Amino acid sequence: MEWYNYLALFFSGAFLCNAIPHFVQGVSGNKFPSPFSKPPGKGLSSPLVNVLWGGLNIIIGYVLLEAGKFSFENCIGLIVFFAGAMIFAVQLSINFSKKEKE
């Protein structure tokens, strides 16, 4: 595989990871921070905005997954995909933990 396939897999993991909290909170009917809230990422967006934002992240993550030629036989590709997901998950956990304190 080429280097750009691995880059696509890394960002696929990040986008798919980001989709989870937005989609779940939106479907649950909860307001949740999004890039469209005021202030961005700190205020709360409506459940509909979060469902749409989560859905867009799923679409982008899937397109990148296909572009990265994801395969369970490619161990390095799996590691890169999960590294993207885990790095973004840690960043999200730090960012979203601040919403309770503000």
C-alpha cells in the first residue's frame, strides 16, 4: 500500500470515532457540543444538528476507509486505523470533559 492509503485509514478512524458521540447524543435527544454551537465546540447544539454532524462524519469516515483500502489482512493498516481512532478518542475525552465544568 502507498503512504496516502495509511493516511486515509488514520483519518477514517478519527472521523468514525468523532461520529459516535454526536450521533448517539443526537439520537438520544440530548444537546451536545458541536462545531456549529456558539461558541464552537463549547456551546450546545440541538439533537438534530448532532445527528446530521454525526452522519456526515460516518460518510466521510467510510469514504476514507474505502480510499485507504481497509482490509483485516493488513495488520499495519489496522494499527493505523485504530491509532487514528484512539488518538482522536483521547482528544475528544479531554475536550468533552470540560463541558461539565463550564
